Amino acid sequence: MHKTLGLTVAAALMGSTAMAQDDPIRIGSIATLEGAFTVLGEEGMRGLRLALEQADYTAGGREIELISEASDATPDSAVQAARKLVENDEVDIVIGPLSGSEGIAIRDYSKTQPDVTFVNGVSAAADTTLREPSENFFRFTTDGAQWMAGLGEYVIEEKGWATVATVAEDYSFPYSQVMGFMLDFCQMGGNVPEKFWVPIGNKDYTSIVYSIPQDVDAIYVALGGADAVNFLTQYQQAGGTKPMIGGTITVDQSVLSAEGRRRDYLVGTPSAGPIADNWDNPDWQAFQSAYREAYPDGLGSPSLFAHGYYVSTLAVLEGLNEVGGNLSDDHAAFRDALANMTLDTPTGEVALDSNRQAVADIFLTEVAMDENGDLFNQVVEINDGVGQTLGMDRDEFLALGPASRTNPACP
């Protein structure tokens, strides 16, 4: 190559790189802003935007441009949103999705887009990262099985409930929730004689309400959003009196803030998950205050969906700051920063395992009512550093098989 021509090409390349580093970083978000989980998606976006606003929409010395897309909790809608963001809008990073089976679908799609980094929103099906993980998919939020850590043992030892029927939505996340609960519960001698599965968006629970065995001690309910409100309303209208064990999203603020008779029924309901409304930690309280100030029309306390998207966005911002906004070489430095990060969050430190899955603290809670008649989840105890295999050897845990309608079953 002619010397002058070589210098010209080199200068052009250097100029191109400098321009790329000066360009905004394009972040795409996916949340369920349609369908039965719309309220949950709105909460997720509150958390994401709060993190970006606190960073003044900059990280690593570069401006951040946010492009948002809606899904409806179905895998197809999530992938369609991701395709639009990646292939049309040419985003650098995707944050999302919210619902469990959406997460598995986005994980699979991420394998076809190696030059884009995907960071989970708050979708919590275990198999998203437990089996067939993707090298460019990171999850800084814990999964549905992790959220149940210690709950099965608690309801047997402290509540004396040894026989439980379950009611849950029929997809990957509730399978993980039920599995996480049953592993402890069954090991402690508990029995689950019957499981009921319903589609997302189900409105009539009459047949299930009247089919719940009368000889159970309690019912374990893993329904979210409008599904949870509809079931609880119809169960009470039918005269149901069995105490409830809450799946994490069933006693989330998105349900506890709803009006109706179910409020009194929920008091005392044990559950577990990634947050506890009344935790007195200063970092959590600062997050609550920031959420309330930013969203006075939001919930009384940030939901797990706002928290999850906030944490996921924090991780992205931290990673970008660490590498000075450098996303060259297919995001190699950025992904290395994410994989090796110890992230300070409103609920404690989060680190990732070898599958890029969060290890974090889990809160055992009970629903209580404050002096204003508002419901909240109060801390019972905190399980520190819960990993995806719930303390079991990884090979032993994997040998249990994927969570499903029938797995696990009490011996």
C-alpha cells in the first residue's frame, strides 16, 4: 500500500472509532406493557427509568438513548420486540424481558446476535440460565426457585402446615416457584396432594376454587397481577378460608395495593423473594424514597418488578462506567466487567456465577397491615447469598430435572 494512502486509511479508521465512542449508547428495553401483566411491566419501566435518571442518562462518558418496546408475556411477543430493537433500531444492549417464558425465548434469540449484550429484566424461570445458558445473556436478578429459599421449611416448622395444594399459572416461572417451594417443603415431610395450573389471563377460577381439597392445611398460590386479584376475590366470594402461602409475585405490592376484601385475608401470609417492604437497611430505604419521589402516582412501595429492572440497569451502567463506554470487540471488555462484577444494590451485594446468574440475598416475609390499613411484606429473616442450586451440588440439582407441571413431586 502506498504510504500516503495507508496513512489516510488509518486516519479514517481512527476517526471512525472516535466517532463511534462519541455516539450515544443505544439501550433497548422490553417489558410487559400489554395483557394481564401490564401493571407489572409499568413497574419494571419505572425501575429502569429511575436508574437512568439517577445517572443522568450517561455512562462511561457517553450519552444513553433508550428505546422501549412492549410485550404481552408471550415468548413470540418478546422475540418480536427484541428483533425490532436489535435488527431495526440497532441497539447495543437489551434490558428485559419480564415474564419467565419470555426470558427463555430471549435467551435463545441472544445466541443469534453475538454482537449485542442482553441483560435480563426480571424474568425468573430457572432454566433461562440454569440449562443451555447464552454467553451474551446476563441475569443480575435471582430466579423463581431462588426466591422460595427457606419458605417450605418455615411453613412446616412455624405454621404447622404439612399438607398444601398449589394454584399457579401454567408456564415456566411458576414451575420454578413451585419447585423452589416444594424442595424444602417435601424434604421436611410435607405433602402436596394436588396441583392446579391455569393459563395467564384466566378470569374464571370457579372450578378450581371448588376443587381445592378440604383436608389441606393451606393453599400455595403463585399467580401474578390481575390473575392473583381475580383468584383471591373469587376464593373469598366462595367462602374459602384456608390460609395462603404466597408465591413471590402473589404478595408483591402490585397485588397488595389492590382494593377489596382480600386485604384482610392476606394478613399473615408467608412468602419469600428478593425484597421486603419494611427492611430497615438505609440503601433500601433510600431506594424507596427515590421511587416515591419519582413516581408519586406509583405504588406505596416499589414492587419486585421495579426493583429487578432497577438492579439490571444499575449493572449495565456500572459495566459501562468500568470500561469507559467501550463496546468494541463485540463488547468483550464490557461483558468481562459484567461477569466479574460485585454489584451494590438496594437489597445487598449481587455477584454472578459461571452461568452469569445472580447470587443474592433472599427475604422470608409475612404480609402485615400498617396503621393506615396498607399491606406490606415484613421481614422475618434473610437468607444470605442464595445460589441457583439452593445449596445443592450443581450436578445433583440438575439431576432433579427441569421444573414442570409434574416435577417435583413429594415422595
